[in-house]
Amino acid sequence: MCKVIAVTNRKLCRGDFLERIRMLGRAGVDQIVLREKDLEESAYEELARKVLAACQDFVVKCSLHQYIGAAKRLGARSLHLSLPLAVQNKQELGHFDWFGISVHSLGQLREAQDCGADYIFYGHVFATDCKKGVPPRGLDAFRGICKAAEVPVYAIGGISPENAIQAAEAGADGVCVMSWGMQQKEEVVRAFVEKCHGIH
């Protein structure tokens, strides 16, 4: 099974943001990462409280992003971090049941595993509007990461229904969607989740 992880960006969201979170839960995504990088910690914490409640309704795992203090205050059990922040706060990570780290190379993969990461995001695998003009790392590099990893690897960057199978065949344990997940209709997202879950 290839998991589907929705990474949020409320600026790209079609319609009400909290309703979009509920829709992703109904559609069966395996995890939501509340990424919202532009928010100050207090505003992020306020939003995260609402999103965690919405995710509980659909029993979907919600990982907060970057703000360790806010995650601890909210009693969040799952967290996603950049590698520098994870290394800097290694002693704090024991507060969480489950955490992931974003990496972009084999060396960073090793550092993330040394931090105790339960999974990693690797990207960007395909060309994406989120990183216009930056060449994708490609499937060959991604395949190398998957072979070297001792933890699940999730592909991020330019993932679509058309290339998700390619990522899975290269070794992905899951695929991450951002703008696509923020904009598609519920039935389209559900069909994509079902397709990914059917990949062996």
C-alpha cells in the first residue's frame, strides 16, 4: 500500500480551509501535515487547535509542523520538522510519539535517521510550481534514497495521479500532495487515495 499524505497550504486552498481538512479526512488520506509556514507561532497554534479537532473526527493522523512549543502545548503526538530544526532540538523529540523530517540528500537522510525520525519526506521528486525554476531531483535519486533508508520514505514535489505509481515503483512508502490536495474535489481525492492504497 502506498500512503497519501496531504500537506496544507491555506493560500492555495479552494473554499473554506477547515472544511477542506474535513474533506481530506472523509476522502481517506492517511496523514495531514499542517505546514502553514507564514504564520507566527501564536496564530499557528490557534489554527492547529481547530485542525487537530477536525482530524480527530475522521481519525486521520495530523502532524504539526516546525513549532515544537505549540505542538507540546496542544498535546500533539505527531510532528514534522526540517532537518536543521530536528538536529537543533533533538532532545525535545522524545515528547512525541511519531515524527518525520524533510531531507534532500543521502547525507541528510543519515542525519534524520540519527535523530530518530520515524519517516522522511524526500523531494522535490518531480517538477512543481512550488519550486519554479528549480530542477527536480528525479526518480533515480529518489530510488537511491529509498534503497538506503531504514525508515519509510514519502515522495514530495509535483506528485499527481499520473506519476504517483512511478514514485511507488521507485520505492515510495507514500506520496505527498499539496496544491493538488488543496484544490481537487472530494470524489477525485478519494479515487486517488484508493488508487494509491491499491498499489503493492
